[in-house]
Amino acid sequence: MILIENFVEDAVRKAKHLEPGKCLDTRTHKRDRGVMIVKNGETYTVYEDGFYHEVFSQLSLAEMEKLLKKLRKREFPNSRVVHFYEWNSIEEVCHARRY
């Protein structure tokens, strides 16, 4: 569990160390909303899964950090903590969540 105040910094730090193709999934305590980050070489793809469902592709690290600040307010407005999960691929996440 990560405090919501540290969400952006911790997500960026963990995303930097992801191997290409791996996925970082952040979820609320109820696991009904979240943000997924996939590393694609030097760029990142961010999937918003909650109040809104959007995909943001080809983001640099700085662009991703700015986007995560916006998504934190939109997807986690009342959350105090979030959970981080690391997955081997986005397909593994989709299978686990039954998308």
C-alpha cells in the first residue's frame, strides 16, 4: 500500500525500473479503479481504468509524470492509499481482470 500523496513519485520511480513490455498496475483499495503503466522501450503507455477509460500512448517520462498528476485527481479523488502490482504483460492483467 502506498499513500496517495506519494502516488506520482512512487509510480514514476517504479516505472523507470520496469523492463520493456512489463506492466505496473495501480489500484484503489476496492480494486474497482486504477491506472496501468506499460513500458515500451523508451516510451510508456498509460491505461486509465475507472471513472473514464482512456489510453495514452508514446509518453516520455516527463509527460507521464504530468499525466499521472491529472489522473490521480480524476481516478483517486477520495482514496487514501493505492496498491501497486507488477505484471509480466498487459495481456496478463486483462486476463486477471476479465476484460
